[in-house]
Amino acid sequence: MEYPQGLKYSREHEWVKVEGNVATIGITDFAQSELGDVVYVELPEVGSEVEANNTFGVVESVKAVSDLYAPVTGTVAEVNDQLNDTPELVNSDPFEEAWMLRIEMSDASELDGLLHADEYKAFVEEESA
């Protein structure tokens, strides 16, 4: 399992990379491994509003359909359209090619409630035990 440093993580298994006021979001290596082969990703429209801890989309695998939860509140600035045609990128490269959306954050203090890599790793190990 990969737990890249420098990212923030939610307890719903999303990762966040912060650059200025923009948060790039995807699902973690642990999440994709639990889902199995991803066959479909549904993401919001650019310009739509997302709210922390609420769903922003859906990821469908051969095993399950799972909601995606926004770790921060803001406006969707960009979505990864590449996932429409190649959803399997979520399995092969969850932290780079398979980013899902970029959000212009409206409240950066929400990042304080997210986990650092070591904390997320411990959380996953505890949840998997």
C-alpha cells in the first residue's frame, strides 16, 4: 500500500493535494484495492459546488458502487475527463493520473481535520484489523 507524504487524507479514503487555494482530490491506494477493478467514475460538473463530508460523485467497480466524499468545501474548478474513457487508471495510478477533481477551496481550515500520511496509514491498519 502506498501512503505518499505531503498529501492529506480523509477517513472516507480520499486524498488531497493542496496547491495555494486549490485542492486536487482522488481516492487512495487502499480505497482502489478494496474496490477492485474500477469500471466507471461519475464526477460533478465544473462550476458546481461541493461541501465537505458530502458526496461529489460515484466510483463503480466489478464488486461495488461507492460514493465519493468531498474532503473540503468549494467550487469544482476542473475534473479529470480522462477517467470517462479510462476509469482503470484509478487502479493503476490512484495518486497521479487518476486524480478526480480540483476544487477552489472556500475554507482552507477544513484541511486541519484531515489526516497526515502516517495517521492515515495507522487508521487503515486499524480499520483492516
